[in-house]
Amino acid sequence: MGASPGRDGSHLPPRLGGGSPRRMPRVAADGPRQSNSGWNVSAINDTDAPTGSELTSYIGRLTREPLLTPAEELELARRVRAGDAAAKRRLVEANMRLVVSIARNYHCPLLPFDDLVQEGAIGLMTACDRFDPNRGFRFSTYASHWIRQAISRAIDNKSRSIRVPAHVSEAVRRIERTRARMMREGVEEPTIQQIADRLDMPAAKVEALLRAAQEVVSLDTLVGDGDRTPLWTLINDEKSADPEESALQRELTEELEHLLSTLSERERIVMRRRFGMDGENRDGQVLQDIGKELKLSRERVRQIEAQALKHLRAVARRHHLRDYLTG
């Protein structure tokens, strides 16, 4: 099975077919196969997609791809930041099972599963480019936000409540595949004319096809696993935190919860109340109020807080949270 070369020589997964049987992808005559992962091919004509059985086989190979250890992940991420294309390819391949897992939670009439995987893979590659291994959290946590964002934006752009004729739908999909392929090749945002030139199609026809596919869709249209998610929940909010900050906040919260679990019950209560981690008072409570709740003196609460902080700092030396526990 083939992979389309992306930026810096990295490879996206082959297009996976979930619909009616079609011809297998054709490997370019002058393109040698790459056997290190079992599915890389240096050049491929991906206008045709493999059948559903090939999809099952591909996912099976993904589940057998060995997981990276934290040390391997960290080393690859550092090499990626240094511009190592081979490291980026390895990091993408090792995390494609994450893309497949996330893509299974989405559904869109005009975006078959293979297209959702392709969109998620673009998000995965973005995560590879932007991930900072020095921030102290796992790549999979960081990448999952970019994968979901890429798939959600694709659904936002392409979901339609009104069906278009089959031949129009196929033509639009061909245009979108070409656009995605050009972006992977380094074209930042392909114009209609550039897409038309690549497809040997009049620009006016490309524009008309895209316009025909842009029907009005209700924001209440249900998508996702079991058609239970309203479309409006997937639309990007410009005021919301970006995936990088969301990933960092999530990882930080998980690390803090782990640290708090090492305290005694009384110490946890004091720390949660003092620093606003109980979900009720985000500004935190004064020592006197905590003392009234626990039937302790203000000074005793202060001692418990100091003891808990000392313990947390000691534990945090083995983690990446020392900057958050200073003072």
C-alpha cells in the first residue's frame, strides 16, 4: 500500500477505500518501494483508492506497529525540530493508529472514513512540526488536539445537509483530494486556477463545482459517532484556546492531579481550597475559612499547606512542574 510524500519528504498514509471496489493504486515505474514500515511507497497515483478489505489490512498493520517509548518519542521529536525528515516520518507512522482511532468517532456523508483519516493525518503532521519536546508533555496528547481540529474543520467545510448528484460529489472529492495533495507538497493555499491547471480542467468548472457543493447546512445537523454530535459543536471558535495551549493545560491538569494523589486526604483538601482547585472558588480561600471548615486553627492550616508544598516540590523534581510549584 502506498503513501503520498508530504513536506520534508515525510509520508502520509495511503488513501483507504471504504466504499465500492476500485482499482488498486498504481506505483510509479521509477519510484522504488520503501519497506521499513510495510506501507511506504515513494510515489503513488492516489486518484484510485484501495477496497474495504485493504482498509482492514492497513488498520491491522497499524495496530502491530510498535509503540514508541517516551525516550524514543522525545529523541524523535528533538530530531524533527532539527529538520530530520526521517524522524518526522517515523513519528507520523508510529502515531497513525491515533489518527485512525480518533477518525472513527466522526461521520460525514461527503467525507468517507479514508478522507477523515487523511485530514487527521494532516493534523498529525502539523503537530509534528509544532511540537516542542521541552514543554514536558507527551506527543500523543498534543497531537490528538491537532488531529481532532483538522477533522472537525474538514467536516465543517464539507458537511452538507442537501445531497448533490453522485457525479458532482465525485468531482468535488477529486478537487478536494487534489487540493490536499498540493498542500502536502508545500502549496500553502492552492488557488482555483492552480487546482484547475493540475486537473487539466477549466477554472470556471472547478469554481462551479465547489459552489454547487456549498449548500446551506443546519448547525443542528447531527454528526459524529452514532450521529449524536450537533455540527455547531465542531465549528472552530476563534476566541477559544488554540490546540497547543489546550494540550498543555490538559497535561498540566493531569500532572497536578497525580501530584495531589501523593498527599494525605487533609493535605489535598487544604491545597485544593487554598489554590482554587476544587471547582467552587477559583481564586482560592484564605487560611481562616479553610480552618473553620476543617475545625483547625489558622496556624495549623498554614503548617499543613507548607508541609504539602514541601512534599509536592520534592515529587515534582521527577516531573516537569517545578515552575508551577515555586514560591
